[in-house]
Amino acid sequence: MSGVMAMPSLVVQTTAPVQSRVAVAPATGRHAAPMSHGSGLSAVAAVAGMAALGAGAARRQRNSLAKGLKVTAVQRSLKDAKVVVCAGANFPEGRKLRVAVIGGGPAGASCADQLTKDGVETFLIERKMDNCKPCGGAIPLCMIDEFDLPKDIVDRQVRKMTMISPTNKEVQIGQTLKDDEYIGMVRREVLDDFLRQRAKKNGATLINGLFMGMSLPQKQGESYVLTYNDYEDEEGNARKGVKKTLEVDVVIGADGANSRVAKDIEAGDYEYAIAFQERMKIPEQKMDYYKDRAEMYVGEDVSPDFYAWVFPKCDHVAVGTGTVVDKKGIQRYQQGIRDRAAVRIDGGEIIRVEAHPIPEHPRPWRVKDRAILVGDAAGYVTKCSGEGIYFAAKSGRMCAETIVKNSKQGTRMIDQADLMEHLREWDGKYGPTYLVLDLLQKVFYTSDAARESFVELCEEEYVQKVTFDSYLYKTVQGNDPMGDLKLGWKTLSSLYKFNNQKTPDPMRTLA
């Protein structure tokens, strides 16, 4: 490609300055990056601009002298020029693509880490550095190696999963696990901080602040102007912060289910669940039962459309539930899981209470111009299992990889078409997973009869193998046509049996 063919992508406008605007688009939103002779394109523009300025000044001086006036020539330079970089154009030397990532959870921190490692100038804005999201905290085995997580970030290695039906029938899952396979249990405040600090160490600018909103570009190639309250020098819950602004080229919304970025780009609403969780310190002998075990309870008493859980943490358990269809009744369902699990958590002391919205499906729009959503902000939480940590981190990393590739390591401007490439890749890779889990939730979480059938099916070794392999390694399993056929018949038979049962099974007592 010749320089002439690329020139329409870069527009240099001279300003008539009593007070000139910022010259070359700033590299950090604070300092201007000078044009360099290292860029052939910028050199051509520089020569043309200086020639025009010089000729104009000389002409005005001659006219003034002809009238007998004493005039001092106006001195201008490239600092009086504004550079508008359009999509596809290379930045001047020394200038990098500037990306703001809003939200420092797994999605935002993983995104920022990948961007900054690959040469993109990255700002990561997080309002609460010790945030404890109400989350079961389960991560698949593959995430530890894939995201290079330290082994000690995992509080518990769960190798036993107990499914408990509405009548307290218990099914032990995990028989197919190998000795080195497990589900990792983490605390979000620990995991999120590790990911943020790693991004900072690799070069991202970490800002402790509250994102308030942004001005959208009005012309092609213009910057986004973000407004946020900087909490850097303040402490406590009543912090107001210092109002600041930041100019960037790309905005990534990783700010959760209540995303302000989503509102600013009019991404549309989505249905959401309410997750409620209590962290409990239970007696040591009872904690020993949960050292490598997690429990999932189903039943109308603990959730009308989801499940409740008791998951182990480092020195306590997380007891919680969630619902979409009856958000106002969440306290009643939380009491339900306390009652069902009472024999195993009695004597526990509540040390923290957490609640948060959890998205149920992707937003209608996830990208607009040079702004895109990832993680919970985009709606990437799976139905049936409610898994979100891995998919959040994965979506952030995949989005960053697309930006790095299409911006040529941050040296050229991108546009909406570049970001849409990420959405196509994401939907193609994980769309079928979301579809299958949505179907499972609609089949098995609608009545206690269906839930009893679901727990019964979990006794099948084939079900356990397919389920754990799919979860641990995030690859769709089940390439045994005969096994799939038998499972299909077993599912239909089980659903028929429990839905046509005249007398429900008696309530069992947990050991």
C-alpha cells in the first residue's frame, strides 16, 4: 500500500488559535504525543501543513506592511494541529491505541492484562478493590492452567459433589474423576485482586474510581471522553472522589449486570436473577465434611427455577440461592436452604451477607461503534449451572485478542466491524453450550417432579462423565451415540415416572 492510498484516512486540521486545542491526539489522555519523522505519512502531512502555514503568514505580513502597519508574524507549529485518526489508519509513531476497561472483575482484569501485554495502552477502572461478589466461586480445572493461576489461589479442591433432590434424596457425583481432577473453589475478592494486580504489573494503568458515564464520538475517529470519580486518595465507604476525565479510543464494558457502559451505548435490557449468599463459619467437625465436597439442593422450597448451594471456602462455607421468577421471595428461599442444610451447618456464624443480580441471557446489543461489552455486562452467565467466572475471563481475553490483532498491536485504529469479529467468534464457540443449558433448565427446574428426575439421572455414570468432562475442560462431550440414545430414553422414562406419580416420595432426613 502506498502512502498516497492511505492518506485519506488521516486528516490534519489547523486551528486558528488564540487558545488551541490539544495538538496530536494524546497518548494517555493527559499528555500529547509529538509527531515523529519516523512515520512517512505524518512527515508528508507535516511538510504540507508547515508550507501552508508559512505561506499564509508571509502573505498576511506583506499585506499589513503595505498598509504601513507594524505586525509581528504569527509563529505556528504542529502543536496547533489536531489529528483525527480514522479506522484502519496507522497512528503516528509513539502513539498507541488507548483502551479503557470499565470493571476489574475476571472479565475486565483478564481483558486489560491481555491488552497491555500485547502493546495496547490500557486503563482499568474499578470502584471497589475488595469487592466480594455473591458467587459460589467454582472454577473449572482448565482455567488454572489457561489463565496461569497460582495453585494457592484455590481454597478447596472439590472432588465430591452431592446433588440433593426435593425429598432429600442424595446422589454422590464425582465417581468418574481422576486423581488429579477437581473443581476449584475460590474467593472472588482474592481471585479478582490477583488478576487486577497482574494486569497492573504488566503495564495497565489501574484506577480506583467510579465510572460515571462517557461522551460518545460525534465524528469518525473522535475519542470517547470518560468521566469518573477518582478514589485514589480517599478511604472508607463514604468516598466521593475527585471528578476526572479520560480520553480513549475504545471502551470495554466489564462492569457487571448493572453496567453503566451498557446504558450509555443503549445495549438494551435483559432478564436477570437475584443471587443471595451468606458466608458462614461452622464448627470445625462440620467443616471437615466440606473439605473436598460441595452440595447442590433443588426444590420449590429453595428456588422455583434454580438451585441452592453449600460451597466450601478456605475456612467457612458459602450458603446461597438464586431466582429469576420470584425475586421478592429471595429471603424465603434463603431460609429454605438454611432449613434443608440445617443438620450440616447448625451452629454456624454468619460473617458476611451478599446479594447481586446475575444476567440470564446476552443483551440485545453488545457492541456499538468502538464500545463493546464482556462478561456479566454482556450477559455471559450460563443457565442451569449459573457459571460465570470462566466465561467472563474468557470473553475478556478473547475480546482483547481480537483488538490486538485488528489494531496490529495497538498501532492502528479499529472500528465496529473489528469488534463484531469477536462477537462472531464468541457466539460460534459457546453459543451451543448456552442453548443446551437453557434447555436443561427449562426441562428440569420447572417442578419438583422434574427435579427428582434430574437428581435420579445424575446417578448414571455416563451422565457424570459427560457432565464433569464438559465442565472441567470446557469442551462439549458426548460422542457415544449409543450412550446418548440410552440417556435420552432414561430421561424420558424418569420424567414420565415422577410426573405421573400419585404419591410423592416421603421426605428424607439428611445424615
